Amino acid sequence: NAGVTQTPKFRILKIGQSMTLQCTQDMNHNYMYWYRQDPGMGLKLIYYSVGAGITDKGEVPNGYNVSRSTTEDFPLRLELAAPSQTSVYFCASTYRTDLNTGELFFGEGSRLTVL
Amino acid sequence: GENVEQHPSTLSVQEGDSAVIKCTYSDSASNYFPWYKQELGKRPQLIIDIRSNVGEKKDQRIAVTLNKTAKHFSLHITETQPEDSAVYFCAASRVNTGFQKLVFGTGTRLLVSP
């Protein structure tokens, strides 16, 4: 299994540009997440999905959009990029039922710089 | 909502010493507390977790303790080695009550000097 795969690993955007961070997992996980990591701030949840066709906002959703058309893929869309979106983005997934605790499996991260 | 505070933000120890990282949480209904390790430039990975029905859990050189009354939990690393150098994140959430939203602490950078 490849696990959780994110692309691109690095990207520089100009203010106002848009882009999509791709995330795919091959573990048949039902839950998928997008986090951003800023220095000294830990991991903040942007959006999450509990299954194909279902998404919801996390703690910091403004400026982002997501979709979940398949179990495997969970792309994150940045519209009108702003310097405040400069961060490292992590996609994660887990298989959750009512009984298990759901260890998060993270992708390698995508470092985005908005200038 | 849940709020997790983590201390210290940085911790330097000599190889062979013990290291302790502490977290406090605000939601008394939280019942699952994992710890993730993130090496420089790498992805976070789960190293140990504990549920609220257990007071302590050990896995070789690492252990986690939980005090539900005080709403704090700690990571203990004994006989530290240079490869333990990393950023450690604690987190808290509820399980078995709908969506499991993990709230992370701000991280502790541990540096183990040879």
C-alpha cells in the first residue's frame, strides 16, 4: 500500500491565484481530513469527510473548499490565495467505526508559499 | 469546544535522561488521548495513545499517564536517544459519540544531545 499520497510537495503561488492540493489513499479509509500546520501552532483542522459525498468544515475553513467524490480522493481547493495561507498542509485518513479509535495516517505534507 | 494546551514548547535533554511533556484539556467528555511524533521534514506518526478508562500505558521506553480529575495527561520518555529528537504533539477527542475530531496541542520540540 502507498498509504496517503499528497501532491504537490512544494508550491509557490502569487496572491489571488488558485490551486488544488491532491490527496489520495489506498487503505479504504472512510474518514479523510485536511490540516494546516503553522510554526508553533500545532495542527488545525480545515475540512473533513466521513465518506464519499459528505464533507464538513473544521476549525479554519475560510478560503478553502473540498470535495469527496470517491472514497480514495479528497482534494483541497484554495481560491484567491492570500499570504495567510502560507503553511504546510497535511492530508490524513483513518478507518473509523463506533468501536475503534482511528489512528490518523498522514501524507508527507505540501508546503505552500503565497507571495 | 475542546482546547488542548501543551508544555513545554521546547525541551533539551542529554542522551540517557528522561523527558516529560504535559498536556491539559478542557472538555471533561474527551476520552481518547493520542501522541504523535513528527521528525524534521516528515509526517506525524502515532506513537502511543490512551483511553480514559486507563490511567497509564507503556510501550518500551515511552509511557503515557492520564489524570482525568485534573484533566491532564503526560508523555514520558526514558533513556532518551538522539533519534527521539522530534516534535511531539498531544491530542484529545471523544470517541463513540459521532465524528471524532482530534484537537491537537501546539507541539513540543525535543532535542536529545549525545
